[in-house]
Amino acid sequence: MNELYIASIRTLDDPVFYKQAYYAMTIQRKEKIDRYHGFDDKKRSMASELLIKEALNSKGYELDELVYEFGPYGKPYLLNCPDFHFSLSHSNDYVILAVSDEQIGCDIS
């Protein structure tokens, strides 16, 4: 089964929501967010993880921590959830997440 999630990074313009969301991020994601110079890039990264957490919740996964690893071409996957396949893409104000029980890819332009 394939599912698609979409989010606007503009919801993270609210400083209170941004701060709450930042503290809900994994350590790996916070380090990545902190390396970005542009605020929109920070929000895209944060929205990506929020979408992944939403998809995991909707599928009944209960993970205390998301542990990311990266394939040979840089595609992320969750080490502690090997049967959860996903693909992320972002463009301008939007981030999309495709989820499947098999390998999947998505792109937004």
C-alpha cells in the first residue's frame, strides 16, 4: 500500500510551533537543522521528520527514537524500522513523503 503525505513549511513560521517542533526532533535531525543557514531549509528538514513521524504513527509504529542510516546513493532509511520504506522530496514551500511496504520514490518540483 502506498501513501502520500504533504506539508507546507509555512506552518513552521509560528515561532512557538517551530520551537516545540524543534525540541521533538531526533538528535540527528537537530544536528542537520543546525547546519543549515537558511531558515526555509531548516523548516524543510524539520517538516520532513514531522511527516515521517506522522506516517509512522498512522501505521501503528511506536518508536522511541528514529535511527537514520543512508544507502549507497544517500537515500535515508530507518535502521530500527526496516519494513517502513519512504521517500522525501521538497520544493519551495512544500515537503512530500511517499510511504510504502516496498521500495518507493517521489519527486516534487
